[in-house]
Amino acid sequence: MAKFGIGQSVRRVEDPRLLTGGGRYTDDTRLSAPAARAYVLRSPHAHADIKSVDTTAARKAPGVLLVLTGEDVKKAGHGDLPCLVPVNNRDGTPRADTPRPMLAQGRVRHVGDPVALVVAETLEQAKDASELIEVDYEARPHTVGTYESAQPGAPLVHDHIKGNLVFDWEMGDRAGTEAAFAKADRVVKLQIVNNRLVVNSMEPRGAICEYDPKDDRSTLWVSSQGVSVIRPVVAEMILKIGQGKLRVRTGDVGGGFGMKIFVHPEYPLVVWASRELKRAVKWIPDRQEAFQSDVQGRDHVSIAEMALDKECKFLGFRVTTYAALGAYLSHFGAFIPTMAGTGMLAGLYQTPTIYVNVKGVMTNTVPTDAYRGAGRPEAAYLLERFVDHIARETGLSPDEIRKRNLVKPSQIPWNTALGDTYDSGDFDNVMLKGMDKADWKGFPARRAASLAKGRWRGIGMATYVEKCSGGAPESAIAKFNDDDTITVFVGVQTNGQGHETAFTQIMSARLGVDAGRIRIVQGDSDFTPEGMTGGSRSIPVAGAAVLGVSDKIIEKGKLVAASAMEAAAGDIEYNDATFRIVGTDRTMSLFDVARAARNPKHVPAGEQPGLDGDFTRTPSAATFPNGCHVCEVEVDPDTGTLEIVNYSIMDDFGTALNPLLLQGQVHGGVGQGVGQALTERTVYDNDSGQLMSGSLMDYALPRADVVPHVHFDMHNSLCTTNPLGVKGAGEAGAIGAPPAVINAIVDAIHPHTGLKHVDMPVTAASLWLAIEANRGKKAA
């Protein structure tokens, strides 16, 4: 290998191993003995009381080792799955709780709610035995609609949560916003739906636990986004065995997208079963089970209102959002529609006052939580779809309404009306460069050419900003090995982003060490520090920790080298993995100094021998990546089919650590954003509460022919809140894509139908119906 530099488009060091079949995912875990197989019996009802559960026949079935029910959970005294985020109501009272045991006790609240765990020698035996469990259900009225569940008379998901509102939260200046509306020359209003999504990571969730009787300790292998989130919840909060009794490990992960941060019921169940049986237990779901049990994403209904002056400047912004949280509050479920996303409703605009009311709604559906972007895509879609609607209502072009309201470079740092400070950015030029890349000026000619062949062409833009890379600290631990290599332990967990490459790049650039001498270790609670992948924080926070530990190695190394070469510490310089006495040819390599550091006489007083080090980076503030997406579509009005014919992005990510990795992250995010806009939607039947889109036959993921080629470029402004100057990038594509696509579709159909808004997903069928119902109506 070679020495990597920051800013190089380095190919991923992980790829040779992964592309040649060397990946080790949860299902590939090698155990000391064959594992018993676990199967979860799930509720067929959206809402029902459990009158009784008879497991007698199942326990006697061939191969069955263990059957657990909610009564067993209760007898064992195990805790519930927690919501980890406190949220207060508008009146200052805390949100309600939604008790969620590992296995249902007395009531099930959504299709797929776990009722019993069966463990047998084989998976087939466990499935067969589960069919012998007799559950006496008494169906109850259910509610699945986001807005409808919050209306008077809706069935209650939890008896103690009145009106199904688990919280009624606010942010912003209510009085100031009301005053802005009172003096407005014009008010524009729009209702916007953000459709519910299934995460559908390529590798489903899975959990395997092996028990070691020698020290009464369990090892849990789980597909996760950070083992240090999983361990305390499973060991302390639920099973109450203490963290010392549980080691959590994660290997390669086939996609996470937020969903794999959280503890799902199956993880503590597998650990508990393994400890009961004193042997390994394995649970791997199929895709249908994943649809019924993985936390899902999005699912908001929002009413947006903007107060405008005569020049169409924004005076005040008012939003009421109904956020469906499912049957239980997941770990961060209360955080996503409130503190995670709401602040981004300020967007890149100078809106002087904003007020947002978020109502957390319980529904008889799978819980919702973070999905790529985690509240920020919801905010960006609401705002940018609404800004385009305002432009149409006021007769301005999409770019003109934005130009009049964007924060100007001279106003940076900018304090938003919702309390954030944008430390850097050139929002005007990012938008203008994005328009140039898309050849915005040439669009009228392309539209005319499409119309000549019977197609309707539209163009849409969306600017965005994302608050990310703040919050909890991240650490890096570096250890020098006898073979002149360095092992770096980090708490974040790669899910396919290329962490090994990025962290290697940072350390290689700082220390001047060949990349082949650096090994990155993740995913083992016995060795890796606390941390978590999520919120586009791995490089700005964990990467800064890798930079920090590299700097510590250099500083300590100078002192050791000075002692070993009998020179003054101030006369030692470091470059290209070599310590040198300034002005001489006397040198020691980094690894020679590491060996010298094992001798206590060369180590400064009070410090441990060796050149090993650790560093913790605590973010002082978030980063604010931003950009402009421009989408161009062509619609066949006779069939409703459409094609994305051009897609351009101009992004601001601060320092581009590895442009190749960045482009891959953005392209993947666009694919998911396009999927939300055009194909994906989780559907629960209002009458039965059944999941109607419960497989990939009914839930349409975007195919390769749907995802566009992305023309990607950057106009970067260095971030000032971390030493690398980077801004988070992992979620950006999924944030800008949905509004850009829908804005383009509306632009295509409006001149011919008068339609000013369509909800996601815009399928061929839904678009054809909308066109047929409105064909020939005058655009206004």
C-alpha cells in the first residue's frame, strides 16, 4: 500500500476482502458448537387482548428445547425495552411512557408484536412447534392512520395515553410567530404527507448468543451500528445481569441506515434463552419477519403555513406535525420528529420567527425511529416542497423565491430562529452552481422538445441543510504492535460506509505511515471504546478522535526521541514517520521510537511506558452540510410513467476527506430518496390493521433503472467546529432527493392539469389517476 493523504480519492481498503467473499456477517459467525435455532411467534392481530397462551404441546414437540412467553418474562423480572429520550409537553410535563416487554403481556398492539419465543435444534422444528402454541386472542378496535389516530373517538393504543398523544411538544417563538402572521401581506398554507418506509437493509437484523459457563458470561453477535449502545440496554436495563456478564460483538454489517442502532426484542431474548440453555442460540429473520418487526421510518402529516410580506420575504413560519410513532416508543422514537429534525425547518432561509408543534401519535403499527437522515429528511421535504408551492402561489420562479430569502455569505455565522448557528457556508453560490450544473437556463428548450413528442417535462430544485455530527463523544485508541503496525480501536461501526479506509487515511496522512501498517478494529465491547454510528458523525467526531490520538503519538514521541537521542525536546521535529534532530541527519523512525518508549527511562515522568495512546473528541457544536439538488423528469401523460432524465447535486461538505467515498455516500442516499419519492410506501389496511406491503412483492424498492445517474460536485466551505474541517455527509443524498423529485413532477404536470401538489410516492398508477382527473384544467 501507499501513504494516504486527506483529499485523495482512495479506493476502499475493505473492498478486496468483501468482494472476494471474505466478509463475515452475523449469520457467518463461527461458534464452538452448533447453535440452537430461535423462532418468534408473532401477533396476527393489530390490537387484541391475550386471554391465554397454552404452550403445552409446543414444549413436547420434537427438537424443542425452550419456549418463552410474556408470563415467563414477568416471572423472571426482566425490564422493558426503553425509550432513551425524555421529551416534555408544551405545558412542561414529561411525555407518557409506553411499556414494551420483550414478549407481549396481556395485549398485542401491532401485527408482528412478539408473543412467544421457541428454541429448537433446527429452525424447522422451532417453526413447527410455534404452530402448536394456542393463543386465545380477543380482538380490540385498532387505529393505523397518522392523523386519524389523533382525532376524537379513535381507539386507544394504550389506555393511559389519552387521544393517543404520547407527547405534545413545541419549539420556537409562538407569540412572535403569531405577530408575524398578523402583519403578513399574504399567508400560504399546505398539508404535506411524509410516507412511512421500511428500512430494508440488504442484511436483515440477526442475533447469535454463545454462553461460557466458566465465567457465567455471554457473547452476543448482532448486526449493529455500535456495540456500546446494545450492551447497557440488554445487560442492565432489560436482563439486569450487569454489563460485565455480556460481551457484544459486531462483524461486517450489510447496511444499517439507523435501524440497527436500536435494541429490538429479539436481542435480549436470544441472550436470555442462551443463558437458560447454557448453549448457543441463533435468530436470523427472513424478509417477511423483518417487515413486521424492524423499526420503520418517517410517517408524518404536517400542516405548514408561511407569512409573507409584499416582496415575498418570509416573515414567519408555522408548522403542526402529527408524527406516527407506532405502538411503542423505540429508543430514539421521541427524539426523531422533535429535537432531531425540527430545527432544520429553518432551512437556509432568513425566516425571523418560527413556531413548530409536534404531536407524537401512537398507532397500531410497528414503531418508528431513525431512518437515514432521522428527522432531517422529513424537515427538508416539508420545507422545500412548501417553498416551491409558495413560489407557484406567488408567481415567482423556484430560484427567485429562494434568492430573496436565502442567508447571505456576509451573514455567516447565522443564528436561526430555532436556535442553531450555521458556522460556515455559501448558500447562494451553492444554489447557483447547482443550477448551472443542471443547465437550468436551457430547460425551456428541453421542455419544448419533450412536448413535441408528447411528453411533459419538469424541473425541480431543493436546497437543504442538515444538523449532524454533534452530541456524544467518540474515542480512538492506538496500540503499537511488535511487527511495526498500529491497531486503532474505534467505537463507531461501519455499515458499508468505508470507515476502515477513512480512518486509515486520517492516520496515514498525519503520521506519514504506510496505510498497510494501520489496522482499524470496530465492534467488540471488550476492546473498542464507547461510540455509535449515526447522524453522519463518524468522520467529524470519530475521525477527529483518530486525528487527536495521532497528534498525541507525535507529541509523546518527540519527548521519547529526545531522550533516546540525547537532545532537547524542542529540537525534535516530526515528518514522514520520522523523528529528526533539527539541522542534523540524526533520526529515529516512528516504530523505533515506539520500541524505545517501552523503556521507562525514555518516558516522561508520570506517563506509562509505550507509545500507545487514546483520545476522546467531544463535539463543541454540530456541523451543517448543505447543498442544492436539481431533478429533471419526463412524464408520459397517457400512462403516468416517468423517467428522471437528469439529476445534479452541488454540495458543501467542508473538507472532502475522500471525494470517492463522498460521491458513493451521496449516490446511495439519492437512491433511497428517489425510492421514497417514487416507489416506497408502507401500507396498513384501515379496516383490518394488517400490513398490506409486507414483502418485496408489495413494497417496491427502487430498481437500478429508477435510480438516476448523479452529476455530483462540491462547493465547500470549511467547517470551523472540528479540526478536520469536515461536515457530515452520510445522509445528505436522502435529504435533498425527495423534494427535488416531487418538485420536478409538479412542475411537469401543473401546466396541463392545474395540480399544485402530489404526495409521495408518485407511482405510475397514482400519477395517471391524478392526470386523468385533472387533465385540461387551467394552471393557476
